[in-house]
Amino acid sequence: MKLNGRKLNPSAGCPSEWLEIKKDLQKENTMQTKIITVALTTFLGLGIAGAAIAAPQQEQQGTAPAQEQGHRPLDPNRQIKMLTKRLNLTAEQQNQVLPILSDRQQQIASIQADNSLSPTDRHTKVRAIREDSDTKIRAVLNDNQKQAYDQMLRQQRERMQQRHEQRQSGL
């Protein structure tokens, strides 16, 4: 029988020879363990690096355009409080406007979650939902409130346009 290129003679029973063989096997096992450890560490490191590179790409692909631009979903309850403060809404008007805002938020969230839509289609649909809900809200308001609401919308559009221009010039 041979082990590590050495011919073994089990009948010889030489303890020193067996001790040398044992040491050689331990060295070989230690070397194999080191090689395996280096290989596993390398693969683990490559896997972590690959995941770190892939994660931002997946986030960008799965993120709705509005979120990419720093927009956050508007809470209808916060919106109604803001509108009540700025437009002096009555309790009855609040009760009429809140469902409109809630419905708008749900529809927009649904569109933003729809990855089958192109950014242009998504933008067009969101704009249509906003225009429809603005029309419904205006129907609840009196003439003075409509003027103030229209002014708020103009200011909002101007701010959005400025941010858009800043993003374009910053690219």
C-alpha cells in the first residue's frame, strides 16, 4: 500500500514511520483546508460584491419614476388638512374632498406599481388622474376657494418646473 508516494508496510509496525505519515497527512489536510477557505472566501466576496452591484440596479428598475424624482406618496389626510387651512374648507367640503384625494392616491399608486407602462405612459396617466381629481375638487369649492385652489396649483406647477429645470441643468 502507498500513501503520499511512500510505500507502507503495516506489518513493520514502526511507530516513527507512522508518526511521519500522520504529520504529512495533517500538513496535507491543513493545506487543503487553507485552499478551501481561500476559495470560499473569494466566492463569498464575489457574491457580496455582485449583490451590491445588482441591488441598486434592481432598485432603479423597480422604483416608480415619481419615487426616483424624490416624490413621496401624499397622505390624503395631510392634504385635506393643508387644503382646509389654505382654502378654509367647511366640514362638509372636507367630507366630499377626502374621498377624491384617497381615490387619486390609490389610482396613482397603482399606476406607479405597473412596471409594464413606459415612463411616458405612466406620466400621461398620472396627469389625467390629477386633472380629473382637480376638476372634482373644484366642483366642491365656492368661487373664492376655486381661485385660491387654482393659484395653489399654478404655484405647484411652477415649483415642479423649476425642479425639473434644475435636474436637467445638473445632468
